[in-house]
Amino acid sequence: MTRLCFIRDSALHQSATQDFICGALAEQGYVIIPDFLAEAEANLLYQYAQELPDHHWHLAGIGREKQHTVNTGIRSDQIHWLSEEQPIEARWLELMEHLRTMLNRSLFMGLFDYECHLARYQPGSRYKRHLDAFKGRSNRVLSTVFYLNPNWREEDGGELIIYGENNQVLERVLPTQSTLVMFLSDTFVHEVTLAHRLRFSMTGWFRHNASLGQRIDPPA
């Protein structure tokens, strides 16, 4: 059985890559990191997502808590929230905890925790233009997307498009296996174009802590 060695093999633990990540986030607010994990590790996550039974997936919604609704006209992907109870999910969350520590140490971002889900886009699914957070109204600070499908081609669709202030296209990211994208959640409008084949990714958010009453702000 292949061991999970995300922390050892990830690009996060190369000092030059750490400098690249922090420099790009500080200068432009987003960063695109190819080959974040070794191929074997990315394939393990891809296989895990493929084999996850259907009853673990549910239609994604928009909004939070009382404002949470399902609107397939805006987004039609299916999601599965990660938990530390599953070993392979726990290893990814552990790696993101190391990333959170590094970002706080280097950029003083005050990131408190991380939430993440697998996303499954069936052929014909998309996610229209949106922001992950609105200034002053959400504790999501930094969005992350990690792509799982090998051998993805342009004709397969499912690109991530990141827009600038004047709706100009800043980046068109092909969801190539092991690419990690990070961007400020309340700054960049983005969308996922129509997927023409089954597409898997892992989407997460580093968050500030915003207390609601006597409890920690819950994940979406």
C-alpha cells in the first residue's frame, strides 16, 4: 500500500517555493503553483475522489447558514466536506495546517483555521462568476483550489477564470493535476467554466476567527 507522504513531497517544503508563494500573494493577491504534490500523491487523492460512494456527495449550495440555498443555475457541482476521521483527508488537512503556519509566519495573515471539500463536476456542470467572501461579511480570507484529474485537455473545459477589478481576465487556469491555486477570497471574482468530462478538485478556505455568540464561527 502506498504511504501518504504529502508533507515530505509537497512543494511547500522547498524554500524557493515558499518565497514564491509569499511573494506572489503579497504582490498580486494570488498564486498558481504547478506540481504542488508528487504525481503518486496526487493520484492517490484522485483515486480516493473517484471511489467515494455517491451517498457521500451532495449538491453544493450558495450562501451560509440561514442564507444557504441550492441554485443549480449558478453552481451545479457536488461536494464532500473533508474530515480528520478519514486518513487520506486528514493528511491533506495536516498539509494545509503547515501551509497556514508558514503563511502566518511570513505574511502575518492571522489565519485561524481551514475548511475544505472535494468538488465533483459532472459533464455539463459549472460555477458562474462569484466572490468567495464579501469584505466585512465573511471570515474567509484565502481560497485554495487543488486539481486532481490527470491528462486534462483544453477541450475538456472546466477552467478556472480569475478576473481583475475591471472584469479583465487575469488568469485562465486549466485544472491540471497537482496544480494549486490560492487567492484572496474577498478580492477576486472567479468562475469555473462548463466541464465536458468528470472533473475533481479540492476547494478550501483559510479563515479568520469571528465568534458568533459563545461559539467559534462555523464552516459554511
